Amino acid sequence: MLKYLPRCTSMSFVDLVSADVEQVIGRFEGFHLRFASHFATRTRDMSPQAAQYLQGQFTCQGENNLKAFEKWVPETDYQSLHHFISRSPWEDKPVIDDIAQSVKTLIGSVEYGLLHIDESGLPKQGSHSVGVTRQYCGRLGKVDNCQMGVFLGYTNGSSRILVDKRLYLPQSWTKDKARMKQCGVPEEVEFQTKAQLGLEMIREAQKREMPYAFIGMDTHYGQQPWLLAELEADDECYIADVPCDIRVWRNCPKTQIPKRKSNRGRLPTKRKLVEGSPTAIEVREIAAALQPWAWHREYVRDTQRGQLFTRIACLRVFPVRDELPGPATWLIIREDEPDNKLKYQLSNADQQTPFSRLAYMSHSRYWIERAIQDAKGEAGLDQYQVRGWRAWHHHMTMVLLAMLFLLELQHYWESKAPLLTLRDVREILEVTLPKRNYTGGFGMKV
């Protein structure tokens, strides 16, 4: 008989039995051994603390901090864990490299694998945590004190996971060398925009030979023409959310290098629109003028409320770049049922791409949002009490590692419990992994 049933009642436990659950400890130990060498430095082996930190992420929901880890995880010491996450010199990049290789093996696909860049504000009090400043925080829905993490996600269908991370440092930080030094920021770190950080992670994914069909991004990144141009130069396919007021041409206007008006001065070299060329228009104007036949109804995915369909219109346009026409691009206008809210995207997908494929691409960012939510809810991405540069990167690396283990278990049990969610897996770990015995306030051993 199955000894444990998570709270979710929608899942199927047709064939998942207690023997499967009892293998959790062995699988956890095997998973830890795969990565243990990354936590051994020349002076100290911190791999036991890595296992303790991982276990704490799974078993201390709601109080995901070192004090809770010490309270509930066997043989854990607060000072040792604090050293592991804040001061130990183990490198996070080799761990990320190995996570990427595991993701490739587990859910990698050239046809359906997708990369997505997105960001998440992490609320913080005070002014001492690295990178903290007043900036827009999506979680709070307003400008407030927070750190900003930029993340790279990998998805294949409903399987999703974060595979890389960067901490955004505002210019107010990178110009303050004393403050940077106090938080342990390496001297070579300079200011980079969020889009630059995103491109950096994409280039790292390319080096890791991660298979994917296209790259997705939200409106902030879609409004960076240079980023889209970089991806086009690399022959990378992308789909980018854009605002309703972005301007495009329906037909490509002619351009020319103007003739010199006199025999004096330098010859003109900058290309400009031919006089009398049509004016670029906002994409919302295009949407308002579309005829009913321009819209197609496409199936997107199954949801808890049933099947999701979208009304979608796809047109070839030429986006404005430096007041000149950019390359021919898909303008995707969609209206999900029953939201009735128009959304706009640009994609450099091939001109022969079917509308059904464009609809699939159009909705793919949903999964990076879910991946960030998963990491917050199941591995404490936004629950940490560290301030320094090294500690932030160490914690986020352990979050990515924890989510990999959950994804692996979900896939391992998929044939027996096809509706098992990442939360269900984490809840199984929460009750299955050993707990520390401690003496409560009334002298009773718990």
C-alpha cells in the first residue's frame, strides 16, 4: 500500500507504490554523488553541506533559511552551512555546466526544446544586499526595494526548468567600488543591462550545445533591437513579446544614401528613407484594421479548466530599426480565449512556418514563468538570508540543482504516475527524507 498521498487529488497513483517512494533516499544519495566533486575545494570537502542544503530546500517549506535547515536536517550545523553558502570558494559555473548536460539528456530536443530569458524581482529590506535598489518588482507589482535576477529557462512541452542565472547590478552599484568590494563583487564585473546578461546566458547555452528550436523573451527584451539583431546574425530563431505601440511597415519602404547637395563637405554615408515613403504604423493600428478572415483559431494546450484556444493573426512586416526598415519579420497578434486581450510579438521564424507552429511559439513563455514559480515554491529561490555576491550565486545554483532532482524524479515516476507534479514530488521528499531529532521547549524529544 502507498504510505503517502500528497495533498493534490488530481494526480494518478495507479501504479506508484510504497516501494517506489522508499527508493527516494537512495536516489537522493545517488544524485548528490553525481555533483559532489564540485563542492570539494583544495582545503575542504563541502559536499556533505551541499547534501544538507539540498535536503533543507525540500523539507523546510515556508521557512527556507539556514536556521530552519539546522533545526530539521540531520547532523546540520548552522555555521558550517553558512560557510558553505556564503564563503566557501566552490565554483558555481561547473555545477551549472553539469546541470545543463543532465537537462539535455532528460528533456533535450532539437525540435521542441526552447530557451527563454526572463527576470524576477526578489524583495529585500535595507540597502546592504548585493544589487538591491528601488526598481520595479513584478512580484509586488510596484517599484520597491529588491534584487533582480535574470534567468535562462529550458522547456520541452510542459517539462521546464531554469538552467542559468545572472544577478543584475544597477549602475548605482557598479559605480560604487567600495560598496561592490564590501559585497565581494569581483573587480572585473562591470555594468551590463538585463538584455546583455540574457544574451550572455544564451551564448553559454550554445557552448554547452543545448538543443533548442527557438528563443523566447518578454517585452523588455523584445524592445531591444540590438538583441534581436544579434540573434539574427547568429541565425537564431526567436519570438519576442513587444508593446502595442511598436512601429512597423506592412511593405518595405525604399531607402537610399542621399546625394551630396553641394561640392563641399563629406559624401553622405548614412542610408535614409526615400522622400515620400509611407510612415511606419503602430501594431495596434494594424490589429484594429484586420478583417475577420485574417484570424485563425488554434489549439494551444490543455489546462485545468479545459483546452486553451487562441485567435491568432500572423502577418509579414518590417519593424522600425534606427528609423529604417529591419528584416522581414512575423508580426503575431493573438487573443486567448476567454481573456479577450490582444498581445503582440515579433518572430524571425521562416516565412513558411505554419500558423499552428507560430501559435505554439507564441505561448511558450508561459513555461518559463511556471519554471520561476516552481523554483520559488519548491526550492526557495526567493527565500534566502544572504547578502554577498558569492552567496547569491551559490544559493541560486543550489536552487537549480534542487529543481533538477525534482524533474528527474517526476520523469522517473512518469510511467506509473503520469499526472505527478513537481510539487507532488517535493511533498513526497518532504515526508520521506529523514528529519533531525531535537528537544523541544518542554524537554520532549520530537
